[in-house]
Amino acid sequence: MVFQIGTDAHLYDDLDDISIAPLLDSKFDSEKCEALKRLLALIAQGFDVSNYFPQVVKNVASQSLEVKKLVYLYLLHYAEKRPNEALLSINCFQKDLGDPNPLVRAWALRTMAGIRLHVIGPLVLVAVGKCARDPSVYVRKCAASALPKVHDLCLEEHTSAIEEVHLIDLFLYDYFCFHVIHHLL
């Protein structure tokens, strides 16, 4: 058996690769994944690929878990640079909080909390509250981990402090989230 080391090296070649845009608009998830991997590879090298933001945001509603995860990573990186366009994806995140797959619910919450736009602070607080009561331990753990980000987003709002205290109480009664909260406090 021969192993190929660095088989994704072609992802790192060229910032001006004209095939990225058509791949993002493809009807095939494998092609979208290829384009998103190229974009994330270019980001890792320090290139600014924010000009693809509108095309990437269109893919946030994809049913493919791989596409969804890659889009979430891209959005986390560029949401602060493109806040108006990032707000267009919030509706999809809220929808994904109700997805049957706990991974999708956790990714949606992590992405919402990581976007760092003060305007969505109250929405993130509601999402954390919803996920704090999720049947999945993993989703509840992600909700506990998102609490400091919610606090930072809602710093200037006094009403959020009351809701945050209620959520901390809820997490303290959850054995699996207790350790996360203990390390955060």
C-alpha cells in the first residue's frame, strides 16, 4: 500500500485561480467542497479571499455536512469584515439549531457565538438558552462554552446579565457541563 503525503498540495497554489467561483456555484457538493477547501487553504496562507463572501454565504443552507462545516469556518473568519452580508446567514443558523443532527446544532451555535457582531448578541443569547436544554450532551457543552462569548457580545446590555446567571445555574446542574463552567469561572 502506497500512501501519498500532501495530496491536497494543489489547494495551496494560486490566489487568482479562476475555477473557485464556478465551483462555489456548482450543483455538486463535491465541487463546492473543493472550492471551500481552496479558500480555507488560501486563508491559512494569509491571503484575503473575502471577495468570495457572497458566493460562500449562498452555500450556508447546503444539506451537505462537509459543505456546511467549511462554510461555517469561512464565515467565522470574515464575518467582522463583512457584517451586513454575515447577517444574511443568521436565519440559516437559527434554522440549523433545530436540525436533527447534534453536530449541526453545535456548529450553528459555535458559529453564531463566534461571529462577534453586537447586533446579534440577543439572538445568540436565545440560541445558548435553547441549546442549554438540548438532549445532546455535546450541544449543551457547546452552549456552556459559548457563554463567555455571549457575555462579551452583550456587555452593554444589563438585561442579558440576568439571563446569563439563569443559564449558568442551568449548566451547574448539568453534570457534563459543570466541568466546562468550572474552568470558565
